[in-house]
Amino acid sequence: MKPPTVFLDELTDPELEAFLTKHHTVIIPVGATEQHGPHSPLGTDVLIPREIARRLCLRQGNALVAPSLPYALSYPHRGFTGEFSLRIETFMAVIRDLCVSFAKSGFKRIIFLNGHYDNTLAIAYGCAQASAEMPGEARAFPVNHYDALTPAEMQAFGMHAGHGEVSMVLAINPALVDLSKLNVEHPPFPDTITKSPAIHTAFFFSNPGSVWQITRSGTWGDATTASAEQGEAYLDRGVRTVIDLLQDIEGTFAKLPVRARSDSGKISS
């Protein structure tokens, strides 16, 4: 007898049709294929959201995990050998087409669970572009797996190829991390007047090769403190906070509109 699965690509067509008679949510893990220091795999940003999505779907029982999208917007890492990107317009077109395709198949919630910050705005814009082609009840949007971390928790988690990410990969598959090459590197950011995130937007989003320019190893943080135990805690928190975020998003969609969306995706009075 075939065992049950939460992975969409492991279902038969009749099994998918049966699922859609009761449930209508799909989670598409999105990440990147890019360098993660001298110690961690290029697929780090895909491995993490895929594992969180798997655990979430097992816990909730009302959603499927679609095949991951591993190529995205890695242009800040240009200069490293391990950097494989799509053009921004190509990436947005892929997001748009996936939204329309999943919606036409009967999914009403198409959630892009993102593990690579640089993708966030482009995913949202791709979802917005698709909205007019999706049935009125269908919605698509991105959620980053770390969105609900507090500022203190985010500081402890670290940035690229640091404590948090390496810990989570160790919890998922320790064989993928070269423990002999764990390192510490913090880019030498200058003091600023405003402390504004607009500085990072200008330097990173508009500046291909920016991560390559400011680091020697590609690490941005402290990977030497990583552990599988810490990674398991981060994964568990990721599942719980994404569930909470999705509940908050659904509540917001239900509460705020004063006009209904028509079947064309446009707002009607």
C-alpha cells in the first residue's frame, strides 16, 4: 500500500484531486543556489524552508509541499563561484506563472515560503501581477520563515551562513556541513547617522556583487557556535511562527476588505 505523503510531486493525479475536495493550500519553498561560506551547502536557503514546510504540513494536515524553487535572486553574491541566479524579470515571471497554474488547479492559498531575503519583494510583485488572472477566491503571497523573530532573536540567529542557518542545516542533515571550516566573519559596516534599513537596500539590492565585495569568506556572522540542537529549536520555532503568521494573514484578509474581489481579480463595490 502506498504510504501517505505531504509532498505534492509524490501524489498521483487522483490523489491530488481527492486532496482538493477538502483542502486548498499549497506551500512552495523558495530559496537560492548560492555560496554559504566555506562550510555550508549552496542549497541552504532551499533546504530550510522545505523542511519547515514539511513539518508544518505534517502537523496541520491541510496543506501540501510543492517542489521547491531553487534558483532566484542571488546577484549580491556575484563574484563567488557558487552563484546561480535568474534575472529579476525572469524570477517574477516564474512566480506569476506558478500562481496562475496552482490557482487554476484549484488551490486557493498559494504560499511562497521563502528562505532568501533578497527574493521577498520580487515574490510579492509576481503575486500581484498574477492576481488578475487568478480566480477571485485564490490568493498568493510570500512569507519568510524568520519573519516572526523578534529583533533580539534575529540578532542571535545571525545573517548569511552564520549561527542560525548553519544550526538548521546541521539539524536537517549534518553531513552537508564541513565542521572543519566553520568560521567567523562580520562585514566592517561603518557607523551611520540614521541607522536606516534604506542603507542596506541601496547597498545590497541595487549593487550586484555586494556580498562578495564586503566579505572574504562569504560568511556574515559566527558559524562556530552552530549546533544541531540549536537548529532543531529554530526549526520548531519556524514551524510555530509560520503557522501563527498564516493565521494572522487569513484573519487580516477576512477582516479588512470593505469591497469584494470579483472573479477577474479586480476590486468591485
